[in-house]
Amino acid sequence: MPPERHDIALTVNGTAYRGSVESRMLLSDFLRHDLRLAGTHVGCEHGVCGACTVLLDGAPVRSCLMLAVQADGHALVTVEGLALDPERLHPIQQAMHDHHGLQCGYCTPGILMTMTAFLSENPSPSEDDIREALSGNLCRCTGYQNIVDAMLDAALTMRTSP
């Protein structure tokens, strides 16, 4: 007996998609394999590391814990959709670059998406606020200080830029 399939329609990075997915297909697999958006990384497959974080209607979610059918009718943003202008990085991406917050890069997409949602809700965070918000994203390459510095800078840029 073939696996049950469901038709879904959603928006990813501003582009409308329609398709048919198996009932048990994870959102992370749909993004990576069906849509070929490989920026969403899968680390632990238990929702602990945060590497698979995407924005669902503006809220950060772990795409390894969500089924693709659950995204039906919703708007998603992945790291590929963060910079609206292909010639210019999003302020959060630019700050990570400027402050050497990138190491191996595996955790980076999840951190960027988590911080995008966080800074939209808290445009003037303290260092402690940022550390708390980052606590759900694991990075094995850094001590987080450069990432925290980058987010403080990104917050300032986002507050003062038109």
C-alpha cells in the first residue's frame, strides 16, 4: 500500500508552492529535498540544536519537529529568504560577518532565523536577553561572544536604518 499523500499550498520566501507530500514527511525534508532549499540544516533531529529553525508566519519553529502538511496555508521564511536584496545581506547576516560570528556555519541558518524573530520582537535587547534567546541554538565552534556582539550590532543597525 503506497503512503498516504496530501496536497498542500504554502508560501516560502515569498513564492507560492503547491504540491503533494507524504503524511509523515518532515517540513525540514520538504524544504531541503522537494524545494531544494538546503540552507535549513538538520542536526539533532530532536528539536534540540536549533539548526533547522525557520520562520512560520514570523515565529521560529523547528522544522525537524513539524510535518510538511502542518505548513499548509502558512508562510515560511528560510535563511535563503532572509536577504530581500541579492546584492545586500540582511543586517543580521552582515553583523555575523562583521563580528566573525560564523565558524563552520552549520548552526548559522538556525541562529539567523531565531535572531530575526527575536530582534523583531525585542529591538533593544541586552546582552543577557540575546544569550537567553540564543540558548536554544547549539554551536560547537564558538563561545557565542562573537554571535552576541553581532546581534547587539544588528539590533542597533535595524533600529537606526530606514
